[in-house]
Amino acid sequence: NFQNFNLAGGIKYKIIEPWVLRLNMGIAQRSPEVNELYSSGLHQAVAGIEEGNINLKPEQSYKAMATSSVSLSHRLIFETSIYYQRINQYIFLEPQKEFRLTIRGAFPLFIYKQTDAVIYGLDVLAKVEISERWNWVNRFSYIKSEDLINQVGIPYIPPHQLTTAINYGMDRISIARNMNIEIGGKYVFRRSDLLESQDFLASPSAYFLLNARLALDFKVRRELFNVSIQADNILNTNYRDYLNRLRYFANEEGINIKFGLKWSF
């Protein structure tokens, strides 16, 4: 039986016409989830054994975020957010240097634990509307975490990421409508703040993914159809996603092409 409370507030200040500054602060509590308390056995989806802890206490979080936004007639949007979060009794899943043998084989062991932690970082968004049909969107995410008790990084926190995408849109071409073409890339950095003893395998190397997508609508009599083609990992990059626990066993997918057809009637 848990009783929690949340409190949040913010201030918005317009420095000059296109430049806005926002400051948000909050206090929150989070109760342990059922699986964090009572898990005891094989998690089939990720091929790992998880053990909960019935003595877990609610998390207590204190967070502050400052955001600076500049918008020039929707042609240029530049936004930067800096945040800092202190979490007492932070609940996390810790890999153990142990494999449990079952009738189905040996599986890695993970245990839910608590510590005092800080998570801080930076998010940057830059969007440029090059013309009526072209726009360019860039995002950068920098995130750091620290276990204040053990003075190490915290497992399963996302690595830094950089993404970019160029988008071309056209209202009508021949019988097609709302045509949209997008080509984008994502660079994922390697997490270098973890010790080898904190995981079964070292953090995966950095990697770059190239993706593309085409979508359009067209009508046949009174029926409306939407067709899409999406290609992921076009360069067939050999990589492993740090947040995917199946990375202990295999690489991620190579080139993946998807065709979609939506019929509205």
C-alpha cells in the first residue's frame, strides 16, 4: 500500500519576440511496479531470469529543466533543453555475473535493486524549412547517469544519439496526393561510462543507420489508398542496440524493407 504525491510548476518568459525561455521544476514519487517487487523466474521475451525485491521503497525524484526556444516565422526552429534529475531510491535492473541453469538451458540473471542516482543531459532540436516543400530536421540527445553510492554509471540508460532527416513533400503529382519522401540517418554513440564488471558484455560499439521512406495517397473512383515503402538500415550495418537485451545473443536486423497499403472505404 503506497501513498505518493507529485508537484510541478513552470515559468515561461519571452525575452524578445522569437526567443522564449521556459523553466520547469517538479517533485515526484513512484511506487515499485509489481514485476519489480515479485518477479521470480524466466522472462521469456528477453531470455533472462529476473528476481524482484519485496523490500523496494518508492522512488523520490527532484527534477529541473530549462528550455530555450527560437522560432523565426516557422522557417527556423532552434530549441535547447538542459535537465538535471536527482532520484533517491532509484529502482533499476542490475545484471549479475551469474548464469542460472534450468531445464531449458542457462540464462543470465538480473536483480532489481535501489540506489541514489542523478540523471542529467541536453536535448537539441534544429529544424530548417528550406522551402515550401523541403525541410531539414536535426536532433541531438546527450544523457549521463551516475550511481551516487557506488560511483559508477547506471545500466540501461540510453546512449547519446544524433539524428538528421531531409523531408520533401508535394501536395499533388499526377494522380498521387500528399507525397512525402524522407531520407534520414542516426548515429548512436557507445556508452563508455560503464565498468566491464557491470554487464555480461561490453557496451556495443557506436554505429550509423541510414533509413528512407516514401508515402503517398491516390484515389481510384471514390476509394482512397495510401501506399508506403520504408527501408531501414540501408547500408546493412552490423550493430547491436544497447537497450535491447537480446544483444547478448545476436546482432540487430540488417536491411529491412517494408511495404504498406491502407485502403479507406
